[in-house]
Amino acid sequence: MNQQEGWYCVSCEEFKDERELLPGKRCPIHASKEVEWRDEENYFFRLSRYQDQLLALYQERPDFIAPESRRNEVLSFVNSGLQDFSISRVNLEWGLPVPFDPSHTIYVWFDALLGYVTALLDPDSDPTLENAVSKWWPVDLHLIGKDILRFHAVYWPAMLMSAGLPVPGRVFAHGFLTKDGKKMGKTEGNSLNPVELVNKYGADAVRYYFLKEIEFGQDGDFNETRFINTLNAELANDLGNLLNRTLNMARKYCGGCVPNVSGENISGDNVLKAMSLNLGDRVAGFYEELAFSKACEAVLALVRAGNKFIDVQAPWSLYKQGQHETVGQVLYSVLESVRIASYLLSPIIPNISSAIYQQLGFSIDFNDRVTVNSLTNFATHSVWGALPANQTLGEAQPVFKRLELLETVPS
Ligand SMILES: [Zn+2]
């Protein structure tokens, strides 16, 4: 038991250092709220004892905290010296009573972090620590908001160390969103409703915009005009139109089938084949790092090269010149590039990827995990040449309809 006094934000449920407060004793995260002075006797966790072990962990596993900027924040916080923190509260009716002292309840953050382990218990097994950690602990990743990084990257690993349990694989802190450059809030009346956004534009569009346009881990902004312009430019034009015009040419010049060409027989000098060579592994690496924006950019580069390629090669004039074999190679190269692009983006735009695959003559639904695992394994589909020669193509239809900005009438 120890005396705990200091400035406390009820919304964060956290004591704040005086120097991090905004003018008027307001919380840096809840700027409209004043912090309260608290002075009470609490039970403590001896965090100070784990400073060296924590620093050793961050050093041995440089990717334990990401992104880099957040890691540096935590390093400087821990390096500046760790204070023991109180893990109980008095005068709280709700909360779990401390077993040996029911006049105290367990501090909500101590409790919440333990939830990562207690939640792993099978409903049928005895509620023991041994059972809780027997199957799924340690987890690979804690994906959290940047405002609760300290709990996950400092307090939680220390608590686990004190219990002799392994720490999680990684802690990744994501950023905050603003709308039209302004902080969102109920009082400002400018909050963004994700369900409405999905109903209006579809889940693929919403996922693509946020993962592509905002570097994951950084703060980002939502603006509806930019949202629409990005999706129209990249999904409707770059990707959708490329597929559409190529399919129409395949219909005209190759009888509605994939040209009679095998991926292997396309020359290594072919710019699309060369770009596709290591693309799958690169993109998979970006996904592993949670660098979604880089994954999209890498795929988009192939799509843009596909558009340029078809303009430069001009299969319509090659056909007129009677160079039918070259026409087949050009069309195959572009269709295969679109296929690889849609495969690699399928975790983000599964509906569009499914539509593309169907138009290429496959019957695969990327929303159906079981089918995906059995029909499209990564080793085959992420590389050049998986599009079978002479496969009958589906009907060409826009895979992503251009969006229009609908002005909402102020109510
Ligand atoms: Zn707060």
C-alpha cells in the first residue's frame, strides 16, 4: 500500500504528469476535460523494478514496438525513469474487488490488460492461469491506438515479466483520424460514421482508401472529395478500365478466350513480366509489416505500367498489320498483370478481386476463405503465369463503378 497523488483523467483512467497537461489542467487526449486531483492510498505494481528488463527487451527485439516514432516515444519514457503505478482504487462501486482487501477495486487498466490472457480460457476448463496460457499465449500482435501505447508497451510486458510469462510478439500503435483537417467530435458535429460510409460506397472502397491513402500508424485525414477522386482514379480508371478494354480486345482478336500463350513463353524483357517477378514476395512482406500503403503502391505501379504498355504496344494496330501472335502476347501480359494485381489486393478489395477473377474466367470468391485456401494458394497465384492459355473469359463489366460526390443537404 502506498500513497498515490496526482492529476487524473477520468476518461483515460490514467494519472498524468503535470508537464503533459494542456493549459487549464486539461487532458492532452480529452482536451475539453479538466483532470482531477487524486490523493488516495492504493496498492501498487512495482514497475520501477522492470526498467532494465524492458530496455533489454526493446533492444533485443527492435520490432517489438512499431512504428519507429512510437518506439522512440516509449524508449524515452522508459529511459527517463519508471514510477511504480497504483493498481487499485477506493470508493468505486463497480470493478472487481481486490481479493484480500474488498475496500479496493482493481484499477481498470490493470484489469483490462489481464483480459488478454483471461479471455483465452476455454469456457469448459478450470479458470487457472495455466489453462489460460496453454494454447494461444503469447499472441503475435497487439494492434492498438497510439493513446494507449504506454499500457501495452510498458506496463503490460512488465506485468507479464513479473508473472514469468512470455511477452507478445509485437505492439503496433495506429494513429488518429481527422476529417477535412479538423479533429472529429460529437460537439463539433463532424464525426465520420464508418457504417454509413460502407453503406454508401462499399467496404472495398472504404478499406482501400484508408489503407492506401494513410500510412498505417500515422495520423490521417478523411475528405470526401479526395476519397472519391482517389477511388475513381485508381480503382475505376487505372485498374477497372485496364481490365475492361483488354477484355474487349480479347473478345475481338482472340475469340473471347485468354490468348493461346503461356506465361513462360513471354520474353523476360517484357516490362510487365519483369515487374511481376518479385512483386508477390515484396507485397507479402509489406502486409507482414502492416505497411498497407506500400503494398497498394507496389501493386498500383504494375497496373499503371499495364496501361502504359497497352498504349505503347497498340494491339489494335498490330492486329491490322497481321501480327496476331504479338497481339496475343500483349493481351496475355496485360490480363496476367491485372490478375496478379487483383490477387495481391484481394485482402483489401475482395469483392473487386473476385469480379476481376470471374471476368478472367475463374470462379473464385475471395470472401470465402475456404475456397481461397483450396483454389488460390499464394505460391501459384502470386507469380507470373497462373492465367491458363485459352481459358474462356467472362463478360466484361465495370468492376468498380465511378463514384459521384453527392452533396448532402444540410438538415
Ligand atoms: Zn484523457
